[in-house]
Amino acid sequence: MAFKIGLLGLGTVGTATAEILLNPQKRHPLLQEIEIQRVGVRSPDKSRDVQLPPDIITTDLEAIVSDSSIDIVVELLGGLEPARSLILKAISHHKHVVTANKAVISRYGSEIFSAASQAGVYVLIEAAVGGGIPVIQPLKHSLSANRINRILGIVNGTTNYILTEMAAEGSDFADVLAEAQQLGYAEADPTADVDGFDAADKIVILAETAFGEQVELEDVHREGIGKVSALDIGYAERLGFAIKLLAIAQDSPATPDSLEVRVHPTLVPKDHPLASINGVNNAILVEGEPIGQVMFFGPGAGGGATASAVVSDIMNIAGILQTCGRTETPHPLLSTAPQQQCSVTPMEKLVTRFYARILCVDYPGVIGSLGTCFGRHDVSLESIVQIDFQNGLAEIVVVTHDVREGNFRSALDEIRNLDAINNVSIPSVLRVL
Ligand code: HSE
């Protein structure tokens, strides 16, 4: 029995997906049952790195999603539209869908999965998070016996590359970004990566998969890496930390019916498994009960790696169709059930450790004044050290114990306005894992 694919998009991932499907030798035998029926592209005359019969290529993307001969639509166009509409249209025509589109799934996942559930089709999204790293299917299948408490990951390769280079070279963000753009590691417009938008999309998808609740993208607290300085990376290193852009979703101890979902640069203790993930790699650490910690590591982007995830989703669907045929009841470990809306903990209620770098006029007792002010706001300090001078000002680095974020911010506001401390500025505030 052959399964017919309608492929939307023949960019880097689409081309790599077609290459796998056209070369099934020495791969799983099920691949031999999968055929590319039609391919939808926006620019038919563009030269391609993959050999496909010209008569299966079309610019009529709508015709593909409604083609009765097609079983599985593979959406690799990227962007919000027409991708979202084409996915919904494919579902309405009872096609199964495989997509790598994190932007669409993080915003419209609920609408898409509800439509899929009603139509009795699968929408699989392994390639939307972590490129080639299997994490969505393991969360749904292999870890399904566990209560997941926390997912934290390095899910953006560009920012991890930049932070790794900053640490290795002692260079500042802007210089490393410019170099990464020259080398093709960072986009000409790096906003989605460096400001944490890409990681926010991915943590929404991971949170929804792991916790089975719908997370609104706008509820996710997001900070990028633009304000991380070489100085902070150096101090973090001396204190025993690496700075990483972490995407975190976890049960909230402060508000038991809520989840914490956030993306921000974080000081990670050097003996933590995520501290040693360097360069463009991604890693996702899942913590559950009873399993403990499981970490997934690998290439988070790239045509071949992402195509590996896309084709595994296609094969999952083909395998089910081959053994069960088309059924009204989707496989419960493969489908995504409609989800209830999740409440996300406001950041002021977060309980975490902080690192802050404070500049102020040096005088006897300044550290005491700072300590007293933190104490007034119930902020307990793990360490407070005067490390250096910058332009004649004392540079004081503070690391707290676990504190309520709201209290810490109030303490910083008071410090900025304390008469006893002159010329105070707080160039860096970062959370500590
Ligand atoms: N731009 C992303 C990254 C890959 O740098 O990891 C695609 O999600």
C-alpha cells in the first residue's frame, strides 16, 4: 500500500525531506511505501538541488491540500500565512498533516488540533522544536507514564552560538552577532533569534505537549540576549556559571494551578547538564516523576536534521494507516487532544535566584547599605562582592538565594533611589538556575 505525500515548500527542509523520500535504500522499509505525489512551490523556475519530475511541481498550493489522491500534506513553507490556512484546509479535506511550522503551531495549535480531532486526522510536529532532536514524540510516547514537572532547554542555536563565542573570545554581543551574520549562522534580521521569539514559540509547543494544557504565546515572559555583556559572562564564569538562553516551562511552586513559562538568559551552574551545551546545538532537559532527568541533545536546525524529524512523522502516520487503516478514533499517543487553557504564573510571583551587577560610588559601608536594603525586602543574599572598578565606580556583584521576583525588583527600585548610595546604576539583572 503506497502513501501519497503532498509537499508544500521546497526550501532547505523541503529539499532535504524530498531527498530522504527519494532515497529509501538502507533506511526503514516503510519508506519504500511513501511516494511524493505533488510538490507545491512559490517560484517554479528556481533551480533546485533535488531531482523531481517537473509535472508534479505546481504553484497551486490549494490544489494540493484538496487533492483526493493525497494522504499526508507536509507543510514546510514557514511563516503564518498561507501556511495556517493550508493546514486547516488540508484537515478539512481529511488529510493528515506533518509540519515544521513552530510559528503557526505556537499561535494556532489549539484551533488546528481541535480541527484535526474532529476530522479524525493526525497533525504531527516533531520538526517544529529542536530540529532533528526527537523530543515531541518521546514526550507523547516514551515518557507518557511520567508526571512532567519541568522542561528546560536551549532551543535556539543562533543565540547559543553567540553566547558560546562571547564566552570563548571575551567579545561583546554586537561583535559576535556581526561575525555570526558574516558566517551565515545568524540571519540578516536576527530579531526572532536574539530577542527570544523563536525560543518562545518552541517553549509554548513543548509546554503544551508535556503538560497537556494550552499556553498563550503572549503569556510567555521573553527576554533576549542583547543585553548580556562580555563582562557578565566573565563574572558568571568566575562565580561558577555559564550564561545560556533558557526556555523553561515548569510547575509553579508559588501558584499550584499555574505553569511558569519563560525565556531569558540564565546563569547556569557549570555542573548542570545544560551548561556544557555549546555552539549551534540544542538540548532539552525533561524532568518527570518517577523518571528523574532525561536530556535530548543534537542539531536544532539545518535541512537534513529537520527533515529527519519530518520524515519520522510521515512514517509514524504511514505505519498507523498501514496497520489500522483510517479510523475515526486516532491513536491516543500520536494525536493531540483538545486542551484546556493554562494559567501562567505572573513573573512577580516567580521564586528564583538572581544575579545583579551594581555600579555606585565607593564608600565605607556601601555593601552594608545594599545588604540592609535587600533585607528590608526579604531578599536573602548568597554572596555580595565588590569585584572591580568601572570608570571610578565600585562594581558590586550580588547573587541571591531563592527570592520572590517581585521582592527583588522592589529592592532594586529602592536601591536606585537610596540617598545613601550615590551614582547608582544596575546594568545587569539575570536569573540564576
Ligand atoms: N533559527 C533557529 C535557531 C532555528 O537558531 O535555532 C530554527 O528554529
